[in-house]
Amino acid sequence: MYDVIIIGAGVTGCAVARELSRYQRKVLILERASDICEGTSKANSGIVHSGYDAEPGSMKARMNLRGNQMMEQLSKDLDFPYRKNGSLVLCFHEEDRAKLQILLDRGRANQVPELRILEKEELQNMEPEISENAIAALYAPTGGIVCPFGLTIALAENAADNGVEFRLNTEVTAIEKISEQKNGKNTCHYRILTQEGEEECRFVINAAGVYADRFHNMVSRNKIHITPRRGEYCLLDQAVGKLVDKTVFQLPGKKGKGVLVTPTVHGNLLIGPTAEDIEDKEAVNTTREGMDTILSLAAESIRHLPKGQVITSFAGLRAHEEGGDFLIGEAEDASGFLDAAGIESPGLTSAPAIGEYLAELLQKTDPVPEKENFISTRKGIPDFRHASEEEQKKLIEENPAYAHMICRCELVTEGEILSAIHRTLGATTLDGIKRRTREGMGRCQSGFCAPKTIEILARELKTDKAEITKCGGKSVFLVGKDKDNV
């Protein structure tokens, strides 16, 4: 029997796993996809929110502030890209100044430091490309940007190095609550059924994103409902990545923080998202209407939006719970079943704090000793592109594969791809390589490097090239050989 089974290997599940790995617990994380970071965690803004938006006293406000405070040190310990670039919320009309003031007051109530309102002249000096129509802005210096998959993968690798077991391609189909008497008290444990078999555990942590309501409702009479909220994005080329330095928001509406324009930690420019409530929990397609909306609204914030520099688009689903707040903690009528549900924005920022909170909650319920040999740090894949000439020479001396360039847009070497395959929780798909190394994320969007990367994956995994997939399942690239029938 496991002590804890976590459902979902997104950023929340991996953050919980990493915090639990500090203690002497037997922990398993189940993920239906072929890799970690395959759901919402791979398709978001990558923003580390400062915390002015959430209602004071809410779980969102609490987790947002703490997650923001944790992120910089965590990036150093676990070696993933992060930058504290600050953020701006633009106001375009005098009658909306009151809304800006509300955000300022809310942020101060949430104990967000250094918040202030900028007037037009200071705003234009700070960001010359901001629209002349902006008359003021809320400035949050503690806002930041992070690589969402870099964060998730770092948390997962560190958790695995500390003994957490990851089981991919394993979809949870049912959860059974087994009640029992222990020391005169009613307690329960859980049987988790999957297509690969079943496991039992004393505690379940439900970090299943848009499917968290499904698992919660299997064990609790107090039902919850999560609506997938689709957000579409456009990613622009690195040639325009310095158009703005700060993350630029517009005043938020009922469905979120509006369309933003932001640099990414990798040098691109990102705009989006839309906010469309849908019923399909798998609908991550982009739409013409969504793209038009993004480009139109972003152009209201920026003087000269370079629409011709768009290199790709994507969509993600936010897990919006009807109550509007994060649901974190033990279900009232299901002892030992802990939710991390309704984790929408600022979920990425909050993930480290959610992991910390749930680990501490378990310690209060079921205290166990900390590990004496906990590994607190992790080293990422060497970044050949940004290494110094001396560092590049050293990498090549240690492994000549670093002299073989595979991805010309992002300057990713075979050495980096080999590291991505053979490290802890190594990549087995093209998307897995992409998220770990940025191979295929450049202007050509893997047009040149995909065939060679498929060859490397097949060689290193000792399988046929026809078995290599984009993201698991049936997403194969090759269905036959041209000359088979010649």
C-alpha cells in the first residue's frame, strides 16, 4: 500500500510530489499522458503573478503571494528559467481609474509589496511601445515570467530523484473509498483503479486539472463542477521579443485578466489568452475567431504590434470551479482525500505554495520523519546556446555530441537531446524533447529538425522510427516507407 497517490503530473501534482518527497512516505503519481506536463501546465502564459487580483482572504490570494515569494529561490535550487520583470495593468479611460484603484487596494490587502500607480508620462518612459491611449497603469515590480514546462519538469525530476514513483500512460478510471474501524475511529483508505490494474493508498491527492471534479465526485457527496475555460495564444518570433520588457495586462473582466502582451524567458513575445467556457475537456484547438480576438485586443495595448511575426498558436484549458476559488484540502466527507481542484490562474504561480501547504497538512494529520538525505537541488540540461565559448568547448570535450547542431532555430545540439532522453523521467516523444530542450520551438516549428530528432529518439530508445510519436498514443509520424511497394 502507498502512503499517498497523486492523480495528475501537471505543475500542481509535481509540486506536491516534490514537497512530499522531503518526508519518509511512499508516494506514487499517476498520469494518463505519455509524459509529465501534458495538460494545462504546458499551455499557459508562464506568468508569475504578483497577487493583486485575487480577493483578499481567498485561497487564491494566499497561495499566489506565497508562490511568488518562493519562485526565485526555487528557480536557483532546481535550475529552471525565471525572471522578475514586473507587470503593468493598463487603464485607457478616466472613468476606469476607480477599477485601477480597486486593484491597488486589493493588492495591498493581500500584502503585495511595492505596488503603485503610474501616470502616463512615467508609463511611456518605462515602456515606449505602450499605446498612447493608456492614461495610467498599476505597476507590480514583483511580477515575473517563468518557463512553465521548465518549472514542472524540474519539480518532477527532483521528486523522482527523492524517491517518488511516476507512472505514465496510466489513466485513473475509478476510485473506491474503503471504510474501516481503527482504534475505535472510523477511517478509510482508497483503491485506485486504472487500465493497468489497481493500487491502494491511505491518502489521495487530486491534482487532475479539468478532471478534478470527476474524481472528487467519486468519493464525496458534496459535488463540485469544473468548467474548462479555453484560452488561445499567439507566440511571436524572438526577433520581436524585446518589444516590451514588462508583462502588460489590461484591466480584468469577469473571465480573467484579459489579453496580455509579455516577453517570455526564452526571448519570444506572447499574446493572449481568450477566455471561452466550453464543455469539452479535451478541446485545445485554436480558432480563427480566437486568433482575431487576441490580435485585435493586443493591438489596443501596443503601438505597433508585429502581427507578421507570429510563428505558432496554441490553446490551453483552465479548470474553473463554480465557487471561483481554489479548492485545496480534505473533502469534508472523505477522510484522507485531498483536493487541489479548480486550479486556474494564478495556478502556475501558486503551485509551489500548494505543494508546501498540502505537505504540511498531511504532516499535521499523519506526521512522519523528514528524510536525512533529501536532495534539495537539481541541475538542468546544459544550455549550449547561451553558454560561454569556454563552457561550450568543455561540453564538446566531455561529449562530442554537443558539437552536432540539430535545431538551427534554437541552436539545440544532439548532446542536449541525449541528456533529455537519458536523464530522470527522460523524454520518449518529440514533444518531450521539445519541452526539455526547445528543439522545434523556433521559427520553423520543427520543420528541419524533427526528422533527425525522430532518428535520435529511435536509436536511443532502441525502437523503430515508426514507433516514435509526437505526444504518445496514436500520434505517430511515420506510417510506412515510400519504396516498400516499388
